[in-house]
Amino acid sequence: MAVEHHDLVHELPEYKDQIHALKTSDSHFRKLFDEYHELTKEIENMENEVTPTSTEEEESAKLKRLHLKDEMVTLLKQTQG
């Protein structure tokens, strides 16, 4: 099964410049960004069966990633000029 790429720039290409700016200027955004990407790596390992896990654990991780993404989108929209 092909695994989709869920890095933030692929997910939100319209915010590419803002993502870069916030990563360098906002420590809270940077923390969310780092957590999102670490979780994405873990999920990809689960999906590729590198890391054995239950379906419930995988779905829980995906839900957490979605919440992180939602929080970052909110911050991106707040800084949109």
C-alpha cells in the first residue's frame, strides 16, 4: 500500500512561506511543527509495518496529528496578511 506524504508543506502548500516564517519566529508554532513531523514519521512507520501496532493506536496517532494540524492552521490563519 502506498503511503501518502503528510508533511505540512505538502498538506498546506498555500501556507509555505508563512510556515517557514512561523517556524523561525514563533516557538509555540515550532514546537507544534516538530511534534507534527515526529508523529508523521511514527505513523508512516506504523503504516509501512516497520513499527508493529494496533489499529486503535494508529488511529489515535492520526487523530492527534489532525489536532496538531488544526492548531497550526489556526495560527497560520491568524498571521495571514
